[in-house]
Amino acid sequence: MNIKEMQEEILRLKKEKDILILAHAYQSQDILEIADYTGDSFGLSLQAQKAPNKNVLMCGVRFMADTVKVLSPEKHVYLANRNAGCPMAQQMTKEDVQMLKEKYPEYAVVAYINTTTELKTVVDNIVTSSSAVHILKNMPEKDILFIPDPNLGSWVAKQCPEKNIKTFQGGCPSHLRITKKDVEKARAQHPEAEILVHPECRKEVTELADYAGSTTGIMKYAQESSAKEFVIGTENSIVQHLQFACPDKKFYPLSIECVCHNMKATTLVDVYNMVSGKDQEEIILDPALMDSARHAIERMIESGK
Ligand code: SF4
């Protein structure tokens, strides 16, 4: 079977078996082409909630499939590749948060959505990169512990000077590979280009960029901007997706090192194996855990409006 034949077979099987396919924007082009929805983890969860399908396949990493399951417990949710995890989501545990709360009792704890379901049950609020500033500005607490990404935390802190935001060690190993030198090199090589980065990048990278925002924000900015050239500082698949979306513009990676091997673990063959029933991993979570995490995620959806 070649790629096209496999894609056609996936499309036939997903219709026959009532499977909704969600693909994170960091997935490869052949997977995006057979997905019902593409986007960031938060947007995909909302799409899964709205869709009538009984089965959902997440092409992304584990915390994303868990979030879909928590928001749609009545659906059968599957992760396309069982080994696809997010290293950042493993950097802090529920117990770590409980220790922080004891140490800083006057602080509210805010967690990035890239965390485990267990951790989400003990924090005061959850945010995405696109909703973080809005949510923090609307929180009554001034003192905030932002976990687990210190780079996203410091980017948010800069835009919320009225808050006292404390961050800790950690971060996305893929975005941390982009350095200040990469920005200086890109400015010299592409003087006409705008540099767009994700706030998971190091603080010194974000500060030198023309725009910092979520994956969805970067894609929207590049599509709407009148500029003709862009240097993209996020997972490198976005460079390719933008090139498909805007063939008249030019896109360059800020660093060829910014590749998430966890996101890339999923292949079209994994998707085919799942929809054909050859290899499936259904997400099963404790109902009480899901209820507790759902309250936190729904609070995030409400406060993000
Ligand atoms: S890009 Fe970073 S934050 Fe996103 S899934 Fe990969 S490791 Fe996790």
C-alpha cells in the first residue's frame, strides 16, 4: 500500500467505524490530511466534545488524549501511538504540587495544560498558551506559582506586571533547543523576515522575536501578515504546514533542532493500525479522577472566554 492508498483506507474505515480523528498541528502532513480536525490540544478537546462520534483517535501525545477523555467520558478515546508522551507533562507530579502548596500557602497554583490528569486535580487553575495571560489577569490572587514551564511563565509574567509570578525549573526540551544565537543568525540571514516564536522558547529568544504566541496564534499571524518571509521558532512541522497554507510566502525554521520526537512518534501506519483494529490503546481513567480533573478543565474553559 502506498501513502495515498493507506490514507484512502483510513478515511473509509473511520467512516465505517464512526471514528473522529484529531491531529495536533505538530503531526506530519500525511496525518493532517486524513484528520477531521487539526489544531492545538485545547481546540482539539473542544472539537471532540462537540462531535457526535462514539470513538475518537488522538494523533498527538498522551496528556492530549487524556484531556479528550476527561471532557468526553462517554466516548472511546484512543492514542494513535502508545509511546507518545510529553516530557514536560512528566516534570511535576501531584505530590510536587502538594509540597509547593505547603511551602507557599499564600500562592495560587496555575498549571499549563501540558500536565498529567492527576496534577490537574490539585491546582487552582489550568491554562493554555493562548489563554494564560487572560486567565491570570482575571484571577483575584496576586501571588501565583506557575508550573511546569518557566519560559511560558516568564512570558506571561511580562504581560501581567501586576502579578507576582514564581516559576520553577523545567520546560519543553524541543523549544529549549532554540538559542539566542539562532535568532541573531536568522536576523542576519533573513533581514526581511518576521520572527515568530512559541512562548515555550527561552526568555531571551522570545524577547528578540517579532511575535510570540501559541501554535494557533503563530499560524494566524503568518497567514494574516503582509510580510512575505517568516522565521518560525516552534516545532518544525509548523514551517511545512505554513508553507502549504501560504505558498506565496517563505518560511524558515529558527533552528532545525526544534523537533519533538514524541509528536513525531506517531506515523500514518499507527493511524491505519488503530482504525483497522490491529493495534489499539484505549484511554481508561478512573471515573473519580476524571470528575475531579473535569472541574478544573471546565473552569479553564469558562475563565478563558
Ligand atoms: S513540543 Fe514540547 S511541550 Fe509539546 S509535546 Fe513535545 S515535548 Fe511536550
